Amino acid sequence: MSRLVITKKQRRSIVSVAVVLLLGTVVAVGSLGGDSTTSSRGELPVESFELFSGGEATFADFGDKPLVINFWASWCPACVAELPEFQSASEQYGEELVFLGLANSDQRNASIALASDVGLTYTLGDDPKGDLFRSLGLIAMPSTIFVTADGEILEIFGGQLNERALTERIDELVAAS
């Protein structure tokens, strides 16, 4: 019986391929709208952000209804893919809660162009340097935060949400508020 001999260089290559495959699997699972959730992480930041429509706002300005905050960017394929789902949900649930889309670390003109192309009509703002994103401890793009009417972070979801996953979370948010 012959013995298989693997050199150090081959071993490193095998390990590298395994790491790439593992990372690819993690990204793929997160982009399927699967269970990439994280529970509540405290309070929302008090810093203001610019609105695409002009002026500034804070998260507290939206405090009378449940709030769905979605961090997105034009350079993020998963973000672009889920934006129509958020528009559809905002049309369906618009009377019950507030949708806020924050462009994260994106060029403003690219964000505005994408929002126009997709036909987003809910409130949009800008987090140009990602300060709010980082202050919330977020790392995944896109990230969505579900906040009750009294300001409690019900859930933080990192990754792309499909229609079913978004609707389930919105229903839970409305029921909790």
C-alpha cells in the first residue's frame, strides 16, 4: 500500500482553501435570510444624521411608533437585493410602523441614485462615515434593527432579509409594541 505524502506547501494550500470555503459558507448562509440574528444590544445612539429629504433627525424623532432601521449601501449586493422587500413592507405596514433606511459609508450621490432607481419612498438618511453603524456594534451589511415604540431594541439582524423573514420580524415587532 502506498502512502500519501503532503508537503508543507500543499498543507498550507489545503488549509487556505478550507478557510475560503468556510467563509463563503458563512456569507452564503447570512445572505439567505437565515438565522443570523443577534438579540438586543442596548439603546439607540443619540447622534443626529442627515435626511435625504433635507434637515437632520435622531432615532428619538421616530419614537411614537415601532421603528425598522435598515443600514444599506449601493456597493453592497445583498443590500441592493433586499431594498425592494423593504419598500414593499413599508407600503404594507406603513400605518403601523416607521421605516428608516440609512446609507452606510456610501457616496451620497450613489445612495440617492439607487434609492430613486428602486423607488424607495420611506424615510432615508445618511451615515456617511459609518459612525452610527459602529456605535451600534454592527458588522454585517446589510443590518436591520427592530425597535419597539418605547425605544427597546427588539432584535438586530445581520445579513440579507428575504420577504418572509422580514414579514415575520415585523409581525413580531408590531405584536411587541
